Amino acid sequence: MAETGSLVRPSLSRPTFTNSTQPFDIVSTYHSLLAHDPDLTMPVAAIESLVLCLSSHPSTTISETLDLLRTSTQRLKAHVPNPISLSAGTDLFQRYLVTQLQATKPAGTPLGGGSTGSTSRSGSGYLGLGGDFNAVRAHLLSNGRLFVERAKASRQRIAGFGRHFIRDGTTVLTNGGSRVVGAVLRGAAEGGAKSGVGAVRFRVVYVMGGAEEERGGRAGGEEMEGTETVKVLRALGVPVATIPESAVAYALGRVDMMIVGAEGVVENGGIISRLGTYQMGMLAKAAGKPFYVVAESHKFVRLYPLSQYDLPIEQRVIEFQVGKDQTVEDQKDGMHEEPFDVGEDEGVVMDSMENKPKDKTERTASMKANGPRDAVDFTPPDLISGIITESGVLTPSAVSEELIKIWF
């Protein structure tokens, strides 16, 4: 069992962090996992953080375990500006643990509480033979780590399916820094020695930021999304052209198909992805080009957005402004809101959970995360030709059925 405050990775090949003087912090653990493994996705990092949280906090009952899982998940979501992708992983993992607990609980014992009139250990939420919860807890942690490893392996399975869509002479257009899209393109370029599939000769048009970023890169020397994938593909001999977002329509005449990633696949078969994906889907539909999405099943999220403005996150993409240091009054749903300053200082951002003002660092990070550069949009299912997952290729209409299989 992990010592309180320690971060112990299940694989010996990955870094181990230990700080026994500090209590376990799921938020810092989550960010540490992402920082030390660039290939780790947000849902998998969240799931692995929850596994480490369970191993670092000894619990003796079902109720304690579920409460710890619930409070840790809520804390993690509250500290991430865009928790949509993360939520898909945490919600799926919670469902997985509940299923495991239901499978191992004593007959007639309600999950998380005792049976009517029962005062025994097993009747109070303890599990295992003779009320030994430790054995079941160890089983949960073992299966949780197995769950993480399977989620990580799904990317290569998707690459195996996806590379068959890319044929010789094809030109593929993509955007963003999706790791699974990169895996599909690398898989097509390298071929499969075991399966006897040869390498495919194709070209890639990579959409990398706006025109200003394309000319000068991001501020502070930060690389644009997709830069590493472009380097790898070119090293494999794949011709890659990079274009700004404003040139997508211009490039369509030279493109045969589009392949994009997703932060979340929603119940109606649409996707939530980086800002600009929706307009790519609209252009592909207008030009009669296939528009494919590659996404792991742990990104299937139980949301049903109806429009761009129905996402459960706050985004600062459209901001009406007047002259500097002047104010703008906003009317929303017939209710008059207080005027707000649109100059350099936008005032104090309040934390809705604790009703306390955030400090300057937190305010700046929140504003940056919700700005146009890191915003997302919703692409409806009618623009999507197919969704490639580790289970195979799905039509958008089949997503709801797949969610039912996963959750029920």
C-alpha cells in the first residue's frame, strides 16, 4: 500500500515521486502525471490519479471508498478549466468500481450501507469473506491499474483500425495535437510487419493555429500543437504541409479526407474538440469529403449538447468590448447584470464553490485556459462520417448504444 502523500506508479519504467511529509493531493498528482508523460491523455491521467488516491487513503467500508472517490473527483473537476475530457474518464472509472463492488458484496447487502436490521461488519458496508474489506480493496486497486493499462493500450488498437482508411495517394487534413491521430498517421506510414500490411504513401496537410502563430509561433517560444507529430511524420518520409486555420477552405481542393481527434464523444454522436474542428466539419460536408473522428472509448461522455453554447464549461471566445477602461452592460435572460470592466483589469473572479476571490495567478490561468487558443467547440453528428474506436468503426448514431454497453 502506498504511504500517505506518496505517488507510486504501477510501472517500473515510469518516474516515481515520493513526498511523505505532505498529504496526498489529487490535483498536483494529476498535473505531475501529465507533465512526466506527454503521451498520457487527460481521462487516463485522471483515472490513474484516482487509483493512486485510493491506494494512499486507507478505507475500511464501501461508503468510505465511494465517498473518497466522489469527493476526489469533484475536487479534480473543480481545478481543471475544461473538465469535459477528464469527466469522461472519472465517470467511467467510478462506474467500473461500483460494478466491481456490486459483484463482490455479500448477498443481500446494499451497496454502501447495511441491510435492514443487520449490525454485522458485512452488513455495514464491509466486504470479503469474514468481513475482510482489505482483500476486496486490494482487488479493486489491482483491477484499477489494469483498467488504466487497457485504456493506454487502446490507442494502438485504434491505429490498427484507422490506418486502413488511408490509401496510397491519399492526402489527409488534420488539426490539433491529438495523440491518437498521430498514432493513426504513424501506423499508416510505418505499416504493420506482423499483419503483413505495407507502409502507405500518403500526404498530410496539418492545420496549425492561426495566421499569426503560423508566421511567428506562440509567445514565449512555446511550440504549436502538432509540431512534434509533423516532425515525426516528416522523419518517416511523409510529405507534410502546414497551414493556418484560415487556409482550410483553400486547401480542400487538394484534400481527400479529414481525420480529427476529440476531447469527448457525446451521446448524440457529436464530438467536443479544439476550436476550429466544427468549421472543418462544415467545410468537409460542403465539399463532399469524408470527415472521420478517432477517439478512445474512455472519452465517451454522458452529455447531450444542443449547440455551441450548451457545453458545461465557461469560454471566453466572443467578448464584446468598447474603448479601453470603459464598461459594457450585459443583458441576459431579461435580467440586468452589474457592468464589468473590459480593460486590462477585469476585476476579481469569484470561486463559485467557496465564494472566495481567486488570487492573481489563478485568475490569469483561468482566463488563459478559457480563451480562444484553448477553447473547444461542438461538432454535430450529421457532419461526421464515422468514429474510429478501439472496438471498431461506429456511425454517430451507434454512440448511444455503445454508451449503454459501457454504462449498463
